Amino acid sequence: LILMGEKLVQAERLMKEAQSCLQRTLFRWKPDWDGAIACFEQAATLFKSANQPERSKEAHIACADAKVKVDNMFAAGKNLESAAYIASQMKQLDEAMILYERAAHLFRTGGHPDKSGDIRMRAARLIEPTNPHKACELMLGACDIYEEEEREQFAADTFKYAQLILLKAARFSDAVGIMRRLLRVYSKLGHPQSMHKMYLSIIIVQLHMGDPEGAEQSYRHFQETDAEWSRTDEFQATTQLMDAFDKQNEELLREVTSKQVFGFLDNQIATIAKRHLSITDSGPPGVTVIPSMEYHEEEEEEEEGEQEEGGAGG
């Protein structure tokens, strides 16, 4: 306790020294940013050791502001990242989001777009349980960064997570948009098998959201632009799926979606196909027939089991 008390006293003294460094004096006409940065940095560490997370957070934020003044954007971003983590641990989620977004901006400004995208993804995971729509916006922002910077090698997982939370939030049109962008990523990376699965996935979501005309257009477009697709299991499944909707045959639909190929799709897509997709979904284009979806852990575990069995069989 004495040691912690000493650390706290030392940390508070360093905060005062840092503030003194920022003051102009008769012999110092501009702030001593480097001196202030050193004091704030040490204070943040000492406050943490003294179990004073709020003060440690404040020191990190002050340190970040000082580093911005000396144009060290990456280092400033790291301090804000630390402050955001502390805020999240104290359940100050709104402040954590603000700090993470500021950190992401600084990382990108400092020439580290990959780190900026990663921070947005981390923030989205944190906020998703309480604010899924905010999580969606963060993920869409991360996807924009990777696309604009042409960092496809980092983009696939981010796009897939964006797809997941958009589907969970019943933002089906946005999900289809992200899935189409993911197609371009797979194309640039040379992943034809992933593209073929995505063709089927997009059409499943379009049918589920009540847009059979859009699904038909996608089906024809994918056929015309990818000759390889017509020789895949995914193409056969898509053709049979479209046929079931054309015939308005629910029994045929259930027979088609029970095929193994659907078990190899992403879990939430497989869940839509097997448990939620219905002929009654074929309403006017753009109308969401099922307003929200809940993905239960047991469903996802079951889907994962099917994928493992299918992979072992292959």
C-alpha cells in the first residue's frame, strides 16, 4: 500500500511537471512538447501500477495530444488506443468508441491504414452487443479503408465480419453490398472457390430479403462473368434453389437446402438457408419479410459440426 501510494504521488508530480512544460515562460517562448510527453508517458504507467485507471487514461490522452503537436501521429494513436482499452475495461463504452475512432484516424493520418482498420474492427467487436448499428458503421469504415488503400490481403476477414454483423442487424441490403465488395477482394486475391460460395450466398440473402428479381439478375450476371462457376456444386445448388422459388415449392426448397454444399457456407448464411429461407420470402424487391434474426450458439455449433464432417469426408 505504501509503494502504491508513493507511485501515485510520483505520478501526480509528473502530471504537474508535464503541465509546466506546456507553459510559456520568459526564457521559453514555446511549449516543451518532448518534456511533457516524457512526463505524461511515465505518469500513465505509474497510475496504472497504482491502480488508478481513470488517471492513467487521462495521462494517455494528454500524451496523445502532445504527440500530435510534434506530428508523431502513430505514437499518438497508440496512446489513444491504450486510453480506449482502459475506458472499455471500466465499461465506459461511449468514451471508448470515441477514443478508438480518434486512434483510427491518427493511424491512417500517420500512414498506417492497416492499423486503422484493425482498430475499427476491434471497436466494432466491443460495441456490437449493445449497439449493433454503430458496430456496422465502424466495420463499413474499416472496409472502406482497406479498399481505398488496396490492402486486399488484410481485407477478407474484415469484410466477412462486416457481413456477419450486418446480417445479425437485419441490414440485408447493406450485407449484399459488402458481399459484392468481398467478391472483388477474392477476385484480386485469386480465390475462385471463395467466389463461387459467395455467389450462392448473395442469392440466398436476396431471396431471404424478398428480392427474387435481384436474385435472378445476380444469377445471370455471375453466369456471364465467371465461366468456371457453371461447373461447380454451388452453381447446381443455386440453379435448384432458383427453380424451387420459381415453382413456389416449399418442399423442393427444403430438399435443396438440405444438400451438403449449404453446410460449407459461412455459418450465418447456412442458418438463413436451412432455418429461415422460405417461399413466403419472395415478396416485393427490397422488402425484409423477416425483420430480425437471432443466431443461437447451438445453431452455429451444429453448422460448424456439419462443416467439419463434410471437410473430413472430402
